[in-house]
Amino acid sequence: MLLAALGIGCSTSIEVHTSHHPSADFSNRTSYAWLPRSPTGDPRLDDEALDERVRTAVEAELAAKGLTKTAESPQLLLAHQVVLRSETRVSRFDDPDSVWDKDYVPRIDPSSDEAEFERDYDVGILVLEFSNPETKVVLWRGSANTEADLRDPSRKRDRIVQEAVRAMLAGFPPR
């Protein structure tokens, strides 16, 4: 469900969050099926290449964990969603942790000790959910988010999606 949006450029790290239903037992769940994706209305997110990028990365990680994709009687249903959120970062010119680039806009005179600059950017968020096919209860949810640059080349976006999915599924299935 991250990152056109996860095909995105990343100058920062990928932040990952996961949670699972307290009574979920994954020990006998070895197969899954994808749920149909709902269109968002945003052509950057409804992109077929992005959908394929996410599915390919997820399927590779799940296969490495011994889970099989199936259309017949899956033990888990899998859904994904990608979201873009606009944010503004404000930093001081004298902040040693600030990253400057051509997209930053000074807010005050840069020669002043109080000078700050701001930069608008997108955050790409990928959400994955595994649910019980019988009850439709979500058993596990993970999200990964990072700064998104939709201008990045396809290879870089592939790498970012793979890294996000790998980090998100590192502890899957929970024990």
C-alpha cells in the first residue's frame, strides 16, 4: 500500500512501523493472494509501473520466507496502498545537520544569525496489510515512509521500493 511514490528518491532513511493482531497465529499460514487495488484518483499513485514495482518486491521477499502466492484458498489476503504527503522542512543556516540544495528557499537574510530556510517535499508512504481471508480482520500491518522525489530514475525507485519492502517484512511473520 509507499513510495512514484516509492519509486522515489531518497536522501533520508526509510522509517518503518509494523504491528500485528495480538492473537494472530502465522505458523500455518504459508500462502497469500493479492486483493484488488483501489484507484486513488492520483495518476502518480495509480501508475501500473509503481504497482508492479511494489508487487515484485513484496513477492520476492515473501518467497524467500517460504510463502507462496496462490489464487486458490489463500491463507492470507494481501493489500497495499501508496500515499504521498506534502511537508515543509524548516532549518537554520547554522544547523550542521541541515542539508542544502537548490530547492531550499531562504526565509530571512542568509547573513543573519537567525536565518532559516524552508524546503517543500513529498513523503512517500507504502502500507502493506495481511488479513484473514475468512474474517477479513487485519492480522499484520506495516508501513514504510521516506522522502519522495518522483523525478528519480526508475532504477533508483526500484531500489528504494526493494529496501522499504525488505525493511518492512524483516520481522514477518511475527513469532
